[in-house]
Amino acid sequence: MPKVKVYNLSKKGVGEIDLSDNVFDAKVNESLLYDVLKAQLASQRKGAASSQNRAEVSLSSRKIYKQKGTGGARHGSKRAPIFVGGGTVHGPKPRDFGYRPPRKMRLGALKGALSLKLREGQLLVVEDFELSEIKTKKLAQVLDKLEVKGGALIVDGKENEKLRLSARNLQNHSVLPPEGVNLYDLLRHEHVVLTQTAVQALEARCQ
């Protein structure tokens, strides 16, 4: 069972906490991480590309010249795909690229990413994240003391409004509740900062 130090917001040790083997000491399966991340990114695609077929192009439907006697091919409409400005054949239409991997795959990838962060020394547990006021500058100072300048995912309960509002203008840092933690956000941030409450919530979620 991994044991890690618990810090306050000044990065002074205030104790230790035992982490669940099932969540923070899981096997890291790179193939699984890839599959789940690919599905998550696919779900974020807008899929809004759209082209007009010959029925949708705004052109006259009048027959462009007589059927016989011209020596050329027989055409009935300027909307045909072979003409400039005509419709597109088999062009893209709005679609949903999203798909959802099974729950076991998603939880396995989540536990693998948390375990990876812990092994690489990029996971930090703090006692709590209570701020005295909503102030982005003060939150930035706290993060400097915690030495997470490269960007951090901060995880605390959704009732912590001061933290969430203070972090809105921080470009490299994000705040999520335990139930919103996902593989993409774990991997795109260099550090993960968890409160003790968040640790318990994540362990309960991953059972």
C-alpha cells in the first residue's frame, strides 16, 4: 500500500496517508491508455463538416441545352457534380464521432494514469485547499509554493467555489471535482494535486 506525505498549502508536511493499491499502484497498460484517450478525443470532435449534394446546390434546374444535335453528352442540370459549382458526391455530412469504451476499460485507464503520476513523483496530496478569498494571484502564489509551475490538475470537492473561481484565469492549471477526473486531463497536466477528500472520493469511485 503506497504511503505518501500530506502537505499544507505552504508545502510543509502535516502527516501521511495510505493510498489504495487498487487505484494508485495499478498496472500501467499503455495500450489501454491509448484506446481510452483516443475514444475521449473522438467524442470531443464537432463533426460539423458539411458539403452540398446536387439536390442542395442553389442553381437552376433548367435543362442546359437540347437533348440531341449538339454532339456532346446529354445533361439535364447544371447542378451535376462534373460542373463547376455543382454538387459534391459522397461529401462529408454532420456526424457524431464519439464512442464510449466499457466501464472497466475507462476505470483501468484512470487507475493506470493515477499510478503513473505517483510513480513519476508528479502526484501531490494536500490536507485541504481552502482559500481565504477568490483571488487568482493568491492561488498562483500557493501553486508556486507547492512547486507545480509546469501546470497542475487540482482535484477537490465541487463545493469549493473559491478554488474553482480563482483558477479560471490560470492558463496552465485546471480544477475538477473527483467525479470529473478523466484520462485526458490527467495526462495533459504535468502535476496532479489531490486533497485528502479527493483521494477518498477517487478510491470510492474506482472500486
